[in-house]
Amino acid sequence: LYDPLLTQDLPPHLTASSGVNAQAHCVEAVYSKTRNPLSTACAIRGIELIKKAMPVCVEDGQNLTARSELLEGAHLAGLALATVSMGIHHGTGHVLGGTAGVPHGVANCIVLHHAMRFNADAVPEQLAAVAEAFGLPRNGRSDYEMAVAATNLDREFIGQLDMPQQLREAGVKKTLLPRLAQNLLLSKAVLNNPKPINSESQALNFLEGMW
């Protein structure tokens, strides 16, 4: 049951963090190793709706049109997620929650553009489609250029929502990164990532980039 009236009193930071979680599911569905035409269609439309509606909902939680669009985007994110495997983004989010106590929505805000950047050279065509869903015109750019642009657009978008974008902003101590790196390699989602991550040093480098 998706009822926008039930979300009107959701505080801005929870609206933003849970909305980014839905957006991240869409992005990972687009480049998932097990993607399919249905999951991609749902994910792309979900990105479009979330990108449009979430800033309005954060600014004015009583806007029922925006709340309805955001819920529709979240619903499509769930449909996309139901048929594909997740990757390094959500695997890292789960580890941050279980090991460092970072709320899942906040973890999504921190990890998403780093995961997109990490995967950009492995799935440029898929991330180019994400950039187009964000509203970026091609203008002669290659798939890889569009993929990199998508990561920058996402970072700017989350920054506009006034959410944390670095691990240290969420209270994660740098001394915890080696343990987090070890746990990343135990995550099935991380192991399902389209770009392999198979060494502790590689995982640690990924985490240090977002600290």
C-alpha cells in the first residue's frame, strides 16, 4: 500500500535518505550482472521520478503530488530490485550498517556516487543510461564520459539534499576501515558486482576514497 498521506510528516532527512536508497536500488538494477529488460525499464523510470520529486518532498513535505511521484519511483525501485542481484553499493551499505552502525539511508547517500565511479569503466553503457535518466543530454559524449558525468550529477544531487557524503561525516573512524574492508569481501552483493573486487587492499582503497 502506497499512501502519500502517510508520508507527509516524514522529516526531511529521512525523506532524503530513504529516497536515495530507492534511487540507489534503481542505479544498481540498471548495471546489475543479472539485469533484464523489465528491471531496466522500471529502474530508469524510477530514477526519473525520484530525481524530480525528492527535492520537492524535502523542501515541502506536504506536497502530495511530489510525495505520490516519489512513492511511485520507490515502488518501481522495488520492482527492479525484485528480479536482479545487487552489487558493491548495497553490499557496502550493509557492511557499514552491521559493522559501523551507519543508518542504511545515510550509507546510501555516502556510497552511491563512489560505487558508480568504481563501476564506470565496467558498465559505461548502463551508467550512460542513468545519466540520461538524470536529464543529461548526450551532446556527443561517449558512454564512459556519460557514466562519469552520472557520478558527478549524483554527488551534486545528494549534496543539494544536505546529506552526508563522506564516512567521517557519519562518525566512522578511519581505524575501522581495515575491518570494514575484510567484511566487504564476505558480502555476496559485493561479490556480485559487475566489476570484480577480490582483494582486501582493493576493498580498503575503495573505502578510503569515501572516508
